[in-house]
Amino acid sequence: MSAAEVEEALDSFSPQVVGISALTLMWPKAAALARRLKEGCPSLRVVAGGVHPSLIRQRALEEVPELDAVFWGEGEESVREYLRLREGGGEGAIPGVAHRRRDGGIAVGPDRPPLADLDSLPVPDRRLLHTDPRRYVPAIEQYRRLPVTSMVTARGCPHRCLFCLPDLLGAKVRLRSPQRVLEEVDYLVRDFGIRDIAFWDDTFTLDRERVLAVCEGLTRRGLPVIWSAQARADRVDREMLRAMRRSGCWKLFFGIESLVQRNLDTLGKGERIEQIREAVALTAREGIETEGSFIFGIPGETYREGLETIRGACGLDLDYAKFFFFTPYGALQEELADRGTFVTRDPSAYHGNAITFVPAGMSREELEDLHRRAYRRFYLRPAALWRRLRTLADPLERRKTLRGAGALGRLLLARSPGGRSR
Ligand code: B12
Ligand code: SF4
């Protein structure tokens, strides 16, 4: 949503409270928006939540004086309690919230325990979105049919990968029931004509029984919808993949990160290279497209190991690959202070496609070289070109390929990777 659209929405809606959600890269823009909103209407209450406010918590109120409150962790209950408290004129502390009191002080609440039952939340009402879900066109590897949308059917992750933020929504995994998931799929197909769904759970395949139940429900319904999801290499097997394929799964994403065991161990992924190779091969054999993402600049990684990962990536049966730079958020920045050099602390550069951290033992130029070399080697290999050529009869795939070729060209011609987040 542009600033002009925000103002238009404010004029037509006249809200009392505006909530801003921000990832780290969006934080400077979120702060600017809060400033603008307060300048335009000083009585408006402006609050922020989401990933970055969850990382910096009450510091957000120091960084952005125009914010009235900041929320961390899950927002549903905290927002309700905050609004109720303010309506009643109260100022006490609320779990998961830091808010300004009238005397200028800040009331900081304790952490809020994660919601126990995700089914207690209603299916999100997508009519409330500013943009019609049918107009959403994501990056080319994220859809095979249009209109496409996304769903999140679980919260929390039991793993602790170094680069990730698994504590955001808690370590305890909570799953929406298969019935609830299917109810939302029905709604998306019926009310919006959605034909492709990306399940953006951290690991959709975490609970095997639930996956099988969802797949069975989808197959039984025979809806005109296909889907994709994120998986871990240690959480797929043949029977599950077959059920997924039968029920319309067209692509699985694997966060592979590195094909050098030592570096995988540094990241705490808890996976073996062999497992990754097998999972990708098995997924491809079962007729599901595969996407892998990789990271360069892992603490301790060398340039030669980066090259090994590129070689390995080209040898896997992957349809799509993404290559990111190791990007340390939050407290990890302090922990890594003596394991490399921070190039910038500007939050807007913290999205993975710009170099923020150079590990000891590698230079910035080497990192840039790995990133560009990886895209060139992966996408310009004969096998990858052939893969794309075979799909060109389909007009949508043709458009996607053109978009992808443009993005690849811009990336390879750019002097230095950075700045852009997608
Ligand atoms: C889905 C997803 C995407 C999808 C979004 C698709 C879509 N249409 O929804 C896509 C693929 C587009 C995407 C892109 C990117 N993503 Co992403 N993505 C996620 C993912 C896997 C799930 C997010 C989600 O929906 N969670 C479920 C909901 C329920 O949780 P939530 O969003 O946090 O919201 C809850 C609370 O935070 C809170 N809340 C949120 N906002 C607000 C606002 C207010 C006012 C309040 C009160 C509360 C509140 O209440 C919500 C309900 O409880 C997370 C990983 C994760 N587990 O969080 C990464 C994640 C958010 N992505 C991340 C990144 C880095 C990116 C990219 C920059 C990657 C890239 N280089 O391209 C881009 C940025 C795109 C952009 N410009 O915005 C990082 C962010 C790290 C950081 N410190 O900012 C994460 C955390 C992954 C990671 N571990 O590194 N992403
Ligand atoms: S990378 Fe995936 S498995 Fe690892 S902590 Fe993050 S969400 Fe969990």
C-alpha cells in the first residue's frame, strides 16, 4: 500500500487506532509512516507489531516517539486487551505489549503465552484486505496458476537454526486442525475463485498425520485448486509425497542453506547432506517441483566451501534455487561480533539479498562473487534452460520465464547485489 493509498483509506475510514506490521527491512518505512500519521492526526493512536517490533520490543518506542504502543509475539489477544484497557482509561501492563502512559512513562508487560488452540481463531476474513486477493501476483516460483493466495496453518517451530527467528511465535508447534484448514481452502475457492495456494507454514510437513488428513480431504473434495508448501528434508517420505501430489501439491520448498556439512552444523539445521539429496530427489521423482534456498556468508564458511555449495546445488534435482546472504537479526548481531565484520546496521538492508555481515575468512568481494556465480551457474546450465524451454508452450509459464529472465539479467548485470529485497 502506498502512502497515498494509506491516506485515502484513513480519510474514508476515520479510524481511532492504526496498526503497522513490519519486518526488519520495513522498519524505517514503518517509522516514517507512524510519523506522518501522527503529524496528520495527533489524536490517532498508532501502534506497531510483527517481526521487527517483536525483536526490539520497547526499544521501538524509543526509536519512534510517534508510536503509542508496540506488540511482540502473537497479536490477537494482546490487541483486544490493549483496546479494552484504553477504552476503559486504564494504563496497566498487558502481556506482549509496551505502551505509553499519560505521564510519559512506559508500561511494559510480561511475555504472553502462545495461543493454545489455533482453531479458536476464526478463518481470516479476506474481504477486509485492501487489495482484492485475486489481484496478487507473487514472485514467479510462488505460483503455477492464478489467482493464487497464501495460508498459514501452524505456528511455532521446534528447531533452532542460527539465522532464523524461531522464538517469534514460540518453540511449541501449534497446528490448525485438518477440518479448519479445509474450511479455509473451501472458502478461498468458493468466494475468491482461488486456484493455487501457498502454505507458508515454517514446515508444512512437520506433522505427518495431519498432512495425510489434509491431503485426503483435498483429494476427496476434488476442488480446482493446486498448492505448494515449505518442507524440511528430514520431514518427507514417499507415502506422504504421493498423497500430496495426488491432492494437488505442485511444489515443495526446502531451506537447504549449505551443501557443506560443517556449515550446516554451524547453522544448527539438524540435517545431513545425504538426507537433503535424497529428499529433493524423491520429491522430484514423485512429480512435485522443487525449490531450494541457500545461504552464503555463514560464520566460518570459506570461499571454496561456497563454491562447493554452488556445485552441489547444480547437481540437485531443483527447479528453482534462491541464494541469500547470511543476515543476522536481533541478539545474534552481538553474538557474532568477533566472528566477522558488519557492513551495515541499517535495517532496510536486512532482507537477505544485500551483504550485511562478512564472516572472518571471506572478503566482501568473494561473497558478491559467490552470489552472482551461483545464479549464473544454476539458471544458465543446459539442464535448467531445457527445463524452462519444455514449459514454454504454456502462456502463463512463458510470461513467468520472461519475468524470471529479466530478474536474472538485472541481477547479473548489477555492479553489486543489494538494495532490493526481491
Ligand atoms: C509467509 C512469509 C513470507 C511470504 C508472505 C506471503 C504472504 N502473502 O503472506 C513472502 C514469501 C512474500 C515473504 C517474503 C519475504 N520474507 Co518472509 N516470511 C514468511 C513466514 C514464513 C511466515 C509469516 C507469517 O505469515 N506468519 C504467521 C503470522 C500469524 O505471524 P506474523 O506475521 O508474525 O503475525 C503475528 C504477530 O507477529 C503479530 N503481528 C504482526 N503484525 C502485527 C501488527 C500489529 C499492529 C500487531 C498488534 C500485531 C502484529 O500478530 C500476528 C498474529 O498473531 C515468516 C517466518 C515466520 N514464521 O514468521 C517469514 C519472514 C517473516 N520473512 C522474512 C524475510 C526476510 C522475507 C523477505 C525479506 C525474504 C526475501 N529476501 O525476499 C521477503 C520480504 C518481502 C517484503 N518486502 O515484505 C523473515 C523476516 C526477518 C526479519 N527480521 O525481518 C522471516 C521471519 C523469516 C526468517 N526467519 O528469516 N515472506
Ligand atoms: S529455518 Fe525453518 S526449521 Fe530452522 S528454525 Fe527457522 S523455521 Fe524452524
